Amino acid sequence: MTHSSSSLHTFGRGGIHPGPHKEATASREIEDLPAPSEVVLPLLQHLGEPAEPCVKKGEMVRRGQKIAEGGKTGVPLHAPISGKVKPVDKRPHPTMAIAPSMAIGANAEAGPELEFPEDPEWRNLPLEEALSRVREAGIVGLGGAAFPTWRKLEFARAAKVDLLVMNGAECEPYLTSDYRVMLAWPTEIVEGSVLIAKIAGAKKVQIGVESDKPDAIEATTKAAAALTQREIPVEVVPCEARYPQGAEKQLVFAVSGRTVPARQLPSAVGVLVQNVATAHAVYEALRFRKPLLDRILTVTGPGIVQPRNVRAPLGASLADIVEFCGGIKPETNRMVAGGPMMGRALPRLDVPLIKGMNGLVMLTGRGPLEDGFGPCIRCGRCLDACPLGLEPDQVSVRVEVGRTLDCEPHGALDCYECGCCSYVCPSSRPLVQFMQVAKSALRRAAATRSAS
Amino acid sequence: MSENNPTFVLSPGPHLHTEESTSKIMWWVNGSLAPAVLWGVFVFGFNAALVVLASIAGAVLTEFASQKALGRRPTLTDGSAVCTGLLLALTVNPNLPAWQAFLGAMFAIGLGKMIFGGLGFNLFNPALLGRAFLMATFPLNMTSGWAMPRPWFGAPLDAVTTATPLAVLKEQGIEAAVQLVTSPAGLWNALALGFRPGSIGEVSLVLVALGGGILLARRIITLAIPLSVLAGVALSTLHTGVPLLHLMSGGLWIGAFYMATDYVTSPSTTRAQIAFGLLIGLLTGIIRVYGGYPEGICYAILIANAMAPALDLWFRPRRAAIAGSPS
Ligand code: SF4
Ligand code: SF4
């Protein structure tokens, strides 16, 4: 599985090979969740202000119809299914415990999905129009961050980026949703990337894909070669399969050789990074004015009866999605939303599917921390694994004795919580959490200092 | 599924973990030592077996007793006490009375490890502290009465008071050393296979190297420390004309592959490890050539141990240029 990295593009130091674990779903096509009886849409789906409902309770809405305005900084919400609007209420949320949400009960009387006819001018839209379609379609980063895409594009344009890097690395173990999206819609992704590049002002597109997905590399390469309009060249760059290849700065370095300086965004070196699934959504938004209604996610792990790649309407209950995949085995003891390296454990499944959720991984067996952790034996594995060259061992032993404020020289403020260090620690030390503790203590101390 | 309301673990990420664990690592170290130990016992006979067992027992019992006394969770299964016992046994005279080996192991674990707070907190290599204690307490039993190899089967080879090749080299010069080791077999052959006087584990370079090879292959250790120790010894003994004899003798290889690579008492970054290894190698050569002891690796490692934490802070990992998110 380890490739001689000489021929493949990759990042500099550190990283791990946690094993792909992708076999269960890699060869399965994307399957549609049977129409759910209800969807729940939290008004706050990303950073920024909450969406403002523009339909009343009891109103009938059709799939695709706008139901809430995004305000100055957010994106609007659309009805993912046809049905009757329920009152806004506090409902369970996957990451915020409970959040004010709209809901729609499926109802045949509401009528079919809205029609989204093609706009023949879709390739040549004026900039303002293109950007507003991205915004009106409710598109956010589908790689997990869920930041409104129109804002990122606007920012990239202002920062005068010249290169668009498409993230098709999917370096998280278990997940195959981006991979299946690349196989299902390679042309749409390539076209969508060109559309994004135009909006952002980039002159070139590079699509980074890990080398353990050769057919995705082939499909996107073919689609790029078949482009009829060629003013923006599209290149597919095979990268080493190594975690965290898909982390923004790592990927930018791997595919373009550009080093994003410390504490700066990729735009500092003229790069915008977008996820491949986002490109597909942008393509549909510009060509058909079709809003983001569904999300594709991988439902997998040893605890799921029938691992699948599922396309489900946003707001569908995770319980329904899991049910569609045969349910969970009794030995399941952790349910992770997202990938197993950076995802969050869920306490319950009666929560809605949100835009940024790319996977649901059911894990069995005892978790890394269930048997406690041991002392640091100074083996140095975490130092070798950290892609940033930080010192989680030094931070952890200082935090243990309450010296959190001595952790800054050892990198506590720079940690982006990729989890490589915790993964390799033979003493099962929760190094990411030690880094977090030190980071927030240092931030608090800095805040008090500047306040006084 | 929701009928019986199963509960799920809400541990923080990452939710995957390597198969490697501290105890697996320790047991691999112990296992990799087995060939050298068994050969040492075979070559030196019954008392060597007693010394090995007594040393392991002393280490394990001391760790257990002190954890009981302090109300800590016993950690015997992690294999590290067994490791200390084994390593100590390998560095002592096969003719050492077993009770002295037991005492040495008690000292190694009690004052070398538990008093610092247990695994991970000790500054010095516990096995080498145990050896230093034995050298100070029972110098005669430790340094004289070296047995010539006496295989279990067949007549014991004579000469109960033979000195080790390094001692002969130190006191009587190169010819005498060569003569000693050439008696049952050829010089290098003797050094490599163990038909010569010496401590239990040091007699077979081949088997110690085999064990080191296992640790390298399992990626438990890297070559950074062992190679730089050997390089340091070569550098500091070049002027004696017999660097090869120095390199192929004594407990050097056990020291380089097993003692100096002990995680807890050695530095963690590669650059610090190279500095650490060179320091050990140079000190070993200096002690051997100019110091009072024929073998210098034990004290060289103990001295370098004291510098390991400082070396880690001097040779910090290079921060990646991309480190740091916008805040
Ligand atoms: S979680 Fe932080 S300290 Fe650990 S490997 Fe990732 S960046 Fe480094
Ligand atoms: S990996 Fe764990 S035991 Fe090893 S140095 Fe890092 S924190 Fe210590």
C-alpha cells in the first residue's frame, strides 16, 4: 500500500498510513435513500447567521423551492422533499445537541419537484450572476467545513488567486463518497471546476486524487481531455495515499509545490481549494439553477450491516439512512459522523443529515481511550507522525502537570487536530486533546493579557 | 435499534488507533533478546540460567511490590520490568551468585525506575543503574572469576579466573588478547560466536545483532543511535590501532542496540539521537583507552542518559513551513 513516493505527489513530513478500510463501499454505486417521511433543516448549518424562514407553517412546498433566506453572510435553504412545512422548533442536532430547525412532512399534495431547465448561456454567465447562482443554490463546502462557497469564491477573487486546487484526495479512512462522486460525474466535476475557476479568477485547475483510486484518476483525466472549452487547463494530479493528504495546505503543496506560509490561507500563495463534490453542486447551480438538495455520504464501518454510498435528501434522519443500510450490528460501540480520524462521535441517530456530513462510520471493538492511557514512554512516534513538526509529547507531559502556559514553544497553537499523533502513540495518549487543552489555555491567557 | 436504547461511546477522535502498544513493543524487545540469552545460558551453563531467572524475578517482584505499596495499578504485563531484568542479566558475569543478581534487579527497578514515578519518568537506564550498583557493591564477583565457556554437554572448559578479552587487552596488550580469544577458536570467530569469557549476553555478537535486526525490521528502533554509537567508538579508538577489536567486543552491541535505544532514557528526534549516540561512543572509547575500566559502555550510556532531555530540547523537530492556521 505504501508507494514509493518518488513518482507521486505528496506532502513534506509526517503523516500516517492508517489503512484505507475502503473496500466495503469502494465498489458500490451511489444508491438513493427511499423518500423519507420527514426532513429536518437546522437554520444554522454553517458559520454565520441563521437562515430566515420565508414560508409559513402549514404551507405546501415543492422539492427545490426556497424556504429560508440566507441573509448577508449565509446561504438560503431549500425544500429537499415536497411536503407540508412544520413549525420552527428546537430539534436534536448532530453537533450542537439541540438547535432551532424547520421541518417538512412529506405530502403528495405538495406536488412534484420543481423543474430546473438548462440555461444555454451557462458557460458564459457574467461574474455577478454566476456568484449569485452559487449563493442562491445554498452551496457550502461539501468536504466537511460547510463554509458558504460564494463567500470563499468572493474572497479568493479579491485575493487574486491564479490556481484552483480541487480536493479529490479523500484521505480519511473508510470514506468513499468523493470517490464515487468522481466516478459518477467526472464531466460535471471538471466542468464545475472550470466554472469555479472562472468565478475566482484562477487561470488553471489541478485536481488532486490519491493514487489508490486509479479509476477516479482515469475518469477525471478523460473528462478533462474531452473539455470543449480550453481557456482554463485542467490537470489531474495523482497523489500518494497518505493521511492527511487532503488537508488544505498539504494538498496545495503536493499538487502545486507551493508552500502556504504559517498562519495564512492558501490564497496567500494564489490558491483556492475546493472539494470535488462542491464542484458538482456548482455545475448544477450554474447550468440548471438547481439548488443543493441532496448529499452523498458513505455509511460504513464494521458495525453497519450493509455498507453503502447513499444519496439522501438533506435533513433526512440519520436513523432512516442507517436503516436503509440494514441497521447497525449489536456490537457497534461508536458512531462517527465524518471520517474516523477527524469526525465526531454521535450520541444518537435521531438527528438530521447536514450539508457537511460526508460519512457515517459505525465502529466496533473498544475505542482508543476506553482502557485509559499510559505515560509517555518518549518513543518519538508522535514527533515523526506530526505533519506540522509540532511536539505533542512535550505538550502532553506539560499539560499533565498543569504547565499549560509553557506549551507554546512546542506548537500547541499551531495544531490543526489531524490526529496523526494520537493514532501512533503506543501509550494511547489522547494527544490531540492535550493539544486542545493547551491551545485554549494559551488563547485565554492571551485574551486576558490584551484585555488588561 | 432504538427500542432497547443502546448507549454509544462518545470518545474524542481520532477513532482509529495503531495496533502498536507499549506492551507489544516491550515483549518484542524481550523476544528479540531470547536467542542471545539462550545461547549465553547454553554456553555458560547452569549458573547463567539462575542469574537470568533471579534477575527477572527481582525486577518483576520489586515493581509489583512498589505498585502495591503505592496503591498504583500493577503494570507487570507491559513487559518492561521483565525487560529490565533480562537486560541486567545479560550484562553480568555468568558466575555471579544468583542472589546478587536478584539484589541488582531490585535496585534497578526500585531506585532506577519506581522512585522516579515508574515507566516513562526515569532519567537513567534502570538495567545499567542495576549493573553500576553491582559493580560498586560486589566488584569481585562482577569482574573476576569469569568463566570460560562451559557447555552443558561435554567437559567444562577450564580456567575459572580468566579475564575477558577487553580486560586482557587493557592490562596485557593486543597480543595477549588475541592469544586468549584464539584459544578455542579463531579471534573474530570467537567474538562472534561466543566461545570466550564474558558476560552472559555479550558473548555472541551475531545473536545480539540478530535481535537488533528484529527490532529494526519491526521499526521499534532505527539505526540512528546504534550506528552513531559504533561510529563514536571507532573514532575514539582509531589511534589504538585495534578499533575492530573494540567494535566487536564487550557489551558494546547490547549497549548500542538495546541499552542506548531505550525510549525513556534516550532522545526522541533523529538529530538528537545521533548526537546522543556519538557521545556514548566517544565516551566509551575514552573510558576504555584512558579510564580505569576495560568496558566503558555502561557508564557512557548513563552519562549520556542525563543529557537526553536537554538534547531533545536542543534538537527540536523542524517546524513545517506550513504549520499554523490563520487565527
Ligand atoms: S493533531 Fe496536532 S500535534 Fe497531532 S499530529 Fe496533528 S497537527 Fe500534529
Ligand atoms: S507517541 Fe506517545 S509515548 Fe511516544 S513520545 Fe509521543 S506521546 Fe510519548
